[in-house]
Amino acid sequence: MRALFFGTPAIAVPALDALHALAEVVGVVCQPDKPAGRGLELKPPPVKLRALELGLPVVQPVKIRTPEFAAWARDAAADVALVIAYGRILPPAVLTAPRVGCLNLHASILPRYRGAAPITWAIVNGERETGIALMAMDEGMDTGPVFTIHRLPIGEETTADELALALGSLAAEVVRADFARAVAGALTATPQDHAAATMAPILDKGDGRIDWARPAARVHDHVRGMTSWPGAFTTAQGKTLKVLESRVGVADGEIAPPVDAGGAPRAPGTVVAASKLGIDVACQPGTLRILRAQVEGRKPLGAAELVGGRSVAAGMVLGG
């Protein structure tokens, strides 16, 4: 089997390894190198690094909707292309270039969470299960028929970064179990129920802003889901405070009640207690405990250091 591979971030690397073990990978396509760090030096994506280690040819087109790239895809004479987290929508000329088309590994239980950020939005929305769907690609956004879905539970404390690692490993298992059979026609693809579809739109920095007027469990899901990009954030004393780790539902007696002396609810975002145990913030309802955070311009700190340095103190209103 001659195969092309489209993928860019670390989640795609295990699938590339699995494909390399069962097919002749005649080309690996990933996003161009991007500037990173304080020096803004160009950094190659993880898929490129792994492909070069495997001795595979790599291409990094700036644009893929060009006659030149379509010709390259046709000239590769591939039987199939495997796509996972490539980061761009493939045009029709590329979708039809391989003999049997393009198959995609999508990190959700389709038709839920179609789009660019299924891992983040599943956690933010409090889902307790996700998975990898192996699907045939069409011109829509994750709308093609599905061959198989392999499911994975989402733990109550699992972050988006941790879930991406687990889904990357699961994607490799799907390649080993189902990919060759799908290409050979031994699996039947089932059309999706488009009426049940939900979307997982691309993230921007503003999506990380914490809404303290939400229930504490939902705020905790937001913190987990936005890790590590764009990051969940609020403000404290006029400075951005990125919340890196939180908990909800700590032991009785460890947490200050989210009401004042008269029994009235504290305003959402009010720091009701701040100690080395954590920084307890009123939500609506409940209280979220911040365990680790990063003040704008400083390194990440634990609760004890944040409180000791007076970055956060009881009575402050975060996000106000």
C-alpha cells in the first residue's frame, strides 16, 4: 500500500508510526515551521521531526489550494491518504488524488464536535467520554461517513494536554486495527446523523477568559480544557492571572463558604479564602480552588507563593 500522511502536532505522531509499519509512506505533509520562543526561531512541527527520523520525505506547503500541490498529490500515485490534525481543509483536487481517497482520524465521537478543537471543547463542556473516529473524507468539515469509533473515558481531572496524549495513542491503535481493512473495502462506512452534529470551532486567545458566574464544576472544566493553549485566565489587581491548576469539591472544613456574614452570596470572582492550601474563588454556585497560577510577567507559582507574594488575597474580586 502506498500512502500519504497529513498531520502536524504531537497527537499525530503515533498514527504516523503506525502507518509507517503497515504501508509505504511516500510523502508526509505538515504545516510550515513556525517561530517560537523569545528569539522567535523557526521550530519544526513534531510530525516533521518524526518523519525525518523515519527517513520519510516531508513537504510543508504554505498553500494547498494550488495547481502545483494538486499535481504533487497526484504524482505521488498513492493508494490512500491518512489525515490527523493537519490543520487545513483539503481541497477536492487533493481529496481525490489518492486511488481510494483520504481517510481521517478525528478526535471525537462523530457527529459531535466537528471542527478544529474537539478535545478542548469536549472537556470544557463537561463530557465524560470521547474517542477517535475513522472516517472517509468529503468536502465538508468532518462530515464524511464513519468506518469505526473507538471510545475513551475523560477523567474528572484530565486536562486537554493529557487527553491529547491518550487520543494520540488510541489513534495509532485505530490505524493498526482498522485502517488497512477500510482501504481494502472490508469495512463499511456509515453516514453521519447530521441533525445531531455539534461544532468545536477553532480557538482564539479570548476563549480562555474565565466566567466566574458559572458553576464551579464548569469553571474547573474550562481550566482543564484550555490547558495549555490558549490557557484559562482572569485578572487580579489589573494584571492577567493564568489559572494553571484547579480543584472543585475539596474536603469539608477546608473551604470558606461563598457567602458573607449575613448569608448573602459572594459576588462571582470574589476570593473567599487564600492560604497555602489554595485560593478559593466564589462561583455561581460553588467555589473553585486555584492550586497553581501565573501572574502576568512572572513564572508559574503555587498557591502558597501567590498568597505569600500578595498577588492574590482574600476579598479581591478576580476578573472584575
